[in-house]
Amino acid sequence: MPLSYAAEGCLRVGQVAPEFTATAVVDQEFKTIKLSDYRGKYVILFFYPLDFTFVCPTEITAFSDRFDDFKQINTEVLGVSVDSEFSHLAWIQSDRKAGGVGDLNYPLVSDIKKEISAAYNVLDPEAGVALRGLFIIDKEGVIQHATINNLSFGRSVDETLRTLQAIQYVQSHPDEVCPAGWQPGDQTMTPDPVKSKVFFASV
């Protein structure tokens, strides 16, 4: 999908995620990555405003600390901001106790030209940074979930993981749907006026 198409406000759940190619910091090295490199896996793509700020490191380290939980269910994580790759590297090389993020288990992507943020409709033009957008992209490259927070409050890794697990469940069980708050192992329901009563009668 061309960046210009998504930037016109057309991006929504159910569409193919806009492709991008960008420089990222991976294991303290600069690498060129493409979103399509991850086809066949689920992707948590999240945007944050800036390196060396306040809420951002709490989110970035939280996703890194839980990375194995995502990896075990065929999912990669990508963090994106409008900072340069040099800023990303300096932040990674800074200790957590000093406001840095330390070594991370996933790439930090540089969106210095703000094209990726614009493509995903999370760019705040007045602030010149991305809002806290988060997208869950499935194995086929389709956006299955999207949330956007304002700048001053962070996101929940637990809720992101739960939502991802629900997406994976319904994609592998197409005749079932997950009710509110569903967790792996919880009862699902059949989306049918008669069969759904089995679920409602049990709660």
C-alpha cells in the first residue's frame, strides 16, 4: 500500500498495513528493515513520541522484558519514533537507571522523515512527533487491531498480549468469537442467535 494512500486518512482495521523500509537499531547495530520482512509472523508495531523522554522508556522496556512471551506465539515487536538511528543507539547505550532503555530484544526504527508515522495516521503535526499508536498486524500483513493514546499516558503490555492471543484464537477457530475480557482457556461463543445462548446461559 503506498504511503500516500494511508496518509489520506484511509487506514483502518482490516486493511493491509502500509509497507515501509527504514533504518533500525538491532543489537546495537544499524540495519535496514522492511515490514514485509516479517510476513508470516504477527507484528506488534508501536509508535512513541521521542527518545530520552519520560513515559516512553517505561513502555519500551516493558515490551522488551516481555519479548519472550510474544516470541513464543510467533510475534515480533517493532518500536518506531521520529528520532534518528543515532539517537536510538545513544538511548540504548544509556543505563535504565539514568533514563535510558539499555539493550533491547527488538528493533527501534528511525522515522526521521516522519513518513511511517504519517502513513499510520499517528503523526501529531503540531508537536512534530507520533502519538502512542499501536497496531497488531497478522501473518498476512493485515491490521487486526489499532489503538492510539495521547502523549501523556502509556499502554499496557498485558492488554496487548491478551488482544493478540484473542486475534490468534479466532483466526485459528473461525467459527468462534471471543467475549469481552477473554483470556486463553476461557469459554468462547458461537456467533449464532441460537448457539450463542449456550455461552450466555453459562455466565
